[in-house]
Amino acid sequence: MGFTGCCPADSDLEIAWRDELEREAYEITSPAFDEIAEMLKVVANPLRVKILFLLVQKDHSVYEMMYVLKEPQNLLSYNLGILKKAGLLESYYRSRHKTYRFAGDRNAPLIRCLRQVLHP
């Protein structure tokens, strides 16, 4: 029996239409969307966005971020800890200074894209 709804009535078009919708449904139900939503929740803070914009350029120590962002050390450390716990950042020591960088290359392209929107 053919399709009789308001959408494509031709059975060949119906099959292609359903296949396309199934493909779209599969792409949208990917667990990656949950990961993206969680990452955006963590980043939904102006200071954290600024930190990520700085770190997408190069690694920075807490002291360097204090100088550039004009924020106190305790506030920076708190927010850096949140970003690190979420897996967005990692830290290492350069001399005696704790230095932060992106953890892997997975999230940096998204931050670069956001930065490009603000600074084309």
C-alpha cells in the first residue's frame, strides 16, 4: 500500500524520504550531542570563555592569565579547576609556574571557531 499522507506519495520518493529521515534521526541521537551539551554547560561562563580563548593561542601560566585577564589568582584557579575537571584542560609545570593547555585536540577547533566569530 502506498503512502497517502501529505508528504511524497510516490513509493520511490517515500523510501528515499524515509531513509533520509532515518539517517538524520541517527545522527541527532549520537552520544556526541550529550558530550557537546555538557561541554557547553561548563563553558557557559564569560571568564571561562576568555580563558579558553587565551589557551587556544598558546599555553599560559596562571600568572600570565592574571596579567592578561586582570582577575585574581583564586578566581582564575577556581575556573581553571572546573575546566580541567571537565577534561578541557590539562596542566604542567614550567619552571615553578603552573601552566595550562588544551587537553588533546578535540575541543580546540570549536573554541577557534567561536573566536573567529568574535574576531574575524
